[in-house]
Amino acid sequence: MNTTLETFQGFAPNSRTWVYQASRNLTNAEASELKQLASGFAAEWKSHGAPLKAAADVLYNRFLVMMVDEDAGSASGCSIDSSVQQIRSIQQKLNINLLDRMDLAYLNSEVEVETVHASKVSDAYEHGALNEETTVFNNMVTSKTELESNWRIPLVKSWAGSRLKVQG
């Protein structure tokens, strides 16, 4: 299981980034197939006929990260639409959902990714499944810099933490 951002070394700090969270933990075989499908698309990804410097990786067997180095060429609306079409195709092929943004992913005490529906975050906090320092994943990051510094954050610094009555 890959947990590093090694694939994106050499990309500019402002590289455009998308994080898609799978609806469940993937097996190693599924994660490998997801990476292969997404990387194949990234290698052929074009904007107005011009190739993009793009890459894809699967992290924690749960997240598909796609990145375009906009210093080398910008992704247009049509090229972004084509990536979403590819995501939809991958979803069907692997029988997973990558476009649902209603689950908050976090690392449990065994450092495994779990999720809780947005409507149940308060309950999970009150029952001790989450605490202020629980690492959560901020999938709303939009650049390589944000991915490196603001993707894995403590609950208290997340959108969910701002809605909780945090102690202290």
C-alpha cells in the first residue's frame, strides 16, 4: 500500500490536483488496477490536442490522486470533463464510487483508513472514534502544495472539526 507522494516528484508546487476517495478500502489488486487505469489515462491526457504533464497514483488503497503540472500546460474545461468521464468508467469497471464526497476519511488507532458519513461525524466524536488529533483527509485540496501540507490534517483543523464542540 502506497502512502507517499513520490509519484508527483518533479511536478510544480502549483500543479492542479484532484483527490477521489473510494467508497471502500480497495484490495491490493484493485488498487493496482485503479492505478494502471488512471495512469494510462494520465499518460494520454490532452488539452486542446496538446499532451499534459500528468500523473496518477493510489494512496492508502483508498484515494486516487490525479495531478497536472500546469507549468507545462493547463488543463481545459473539456480535458477536465474527459477525466471525470474516465473516473466514471473506472467506477463501473471496479464497482466502486469515487465521486461521493459525503464520507470523511480518517486514520483509526491502527493507522487504517476508515470513513464516517458527514451526518455522523458528531456521533463518532462523542463516542470516541474521533478526537481532536485524529488524522483526517482533506480531499478538497487543489494543488500539489496543498496536497503535501493540507491533505492529512488533524480533525480540529478540518471542515468537520469546525462543526464540533471541541474540548479545550
